[in-house]
Amino acid sequence: MAAEQAFAVQFGRFLDQANGVAQSERLFHLLSAFALNFDFPWIAYGSPTLDRKDWGPVRRRPVVMLNYPDEWQERYFEMGYDKIDPIVKMCRKRAGAFRWSEVYNAASTTEDERRVFDEAAMFGLKSGISVPLHGPDGCFATLSFAQGDEREFKNRTITYLELAALHFHMKVAEFANSSAIEETPSLSPREKECILWVARGKSSWEIGKILGISVDTVNFHVKNVMRKLAVASRTVAAIKAVDLGIIEL
């Protein structure tokens, strides 16, 4: 009972703090702190890449935020796992939150799809919960919570995380609808080249060989792109560059 009360207090605090912020990044930090109460250090939020071709020029691009290990982010896109991610497939079908173990053990999950989970575990993401976030016009996002242990989660844990995810998603949508159209940052031709090859899954060494420049120069340009796009990961920078129409894959 004491633990239940503590979680309820933490959830109430998250709601109060979330209602007092006006930036998606700050809201993400609050959600991350709340998830730590349940031993979930990693979170990923965004819309599946498969939907990006359908985004019209008038629609505002959805936010992508995650703090997964950089090595896993790079491996994920290098292998094209965004095209076969079983979590995304399940989110398209489900309305409520679910355990990753449910998807892994499902008869409809293929061996290739299970490999996504197996490799994620090798990078420390051994179990998790995902929340489908459906909206109007068939659009949807996913929010996943991951941890480094293999364990089963109590139903109340899933309930609290799902409620927090829904509130987070509604607040992010509110920010997007109330803000002006985001001005697209200006990248130099070399910065565009470097981030394009990052988006195609190439390492800094490979990009250097392709462009005939040093690894340090590649990293310099990629860091400039990250700074201009206000992100902390080269993978997220590549995603955002595509989302904003700066580069095309």
C-alpha cells in the first residue's frame, strides 16, 4: 500500500510539473524522471518512419525524442530495423499499452522481428513497455519505456506509465498546435552531405572515405548539425533533417 501511495504521489507531481512547462524537451526530461521511479532509464517517442512519406507539406512534422544508447540507435537504422520493428507493427493494431515480452512470444512475430529484440538486449534494452498513441486522420505515435533487466511488470506499473505517456503526448501536440511554424535551420552543403550519410547508416570513418575528408572533419560537421537542430544524438539529427526536408533519402 505504501508503494502504491508513493507512485500515486509521483504521478500527481509529474502532472503538476508537466502542466507548468512549455517546451517538449523539458517535458521529456520530466517524463524520464517519472519513469525512473519504475526503473526505466530509457524512453523513445515519435512517429514511425513508414508514415513520413505520407506527410504533406502543410502538416507539422511530429517530434522525435529518445535517450536510447547511441550505439543502439546507430545499429537500429544501419540494419533498417525501423522497417520491420515489431513494436511499431503491434502499435498499429493495439489501442492499449503492452509488454515487449507479449510481442516477442506472439505466434505472428517472425524470426527477423525477434532479432530486433535480441539485438536491443545486447545493447542493454532487455525488456520494456510500449504505448500506442493514436490520433485523428490515422496518424499515430509510439512511446516506449525500456530497462536493462528481464522482468515482468505489474499491471499498475503499466497503467501509470500509460497514463503518463498519454499526458505527455497530448502536451506535445498542444505545443505543436500553438507554436508558429518552425524555421528550418540552414546547413552548409558539407553539413548536408555528412548528415545525409549518417541517415543512410554510415559511420564517421565510412563518411570520411566517401567524401575524401578526415574523421575529425566529419565529426565536426555532424556536431554542427546537432547544434543547429538542437538535438543530442547524431541519429536524431539525421531523423530531424529528413523530417524538416533538409535532406532526402
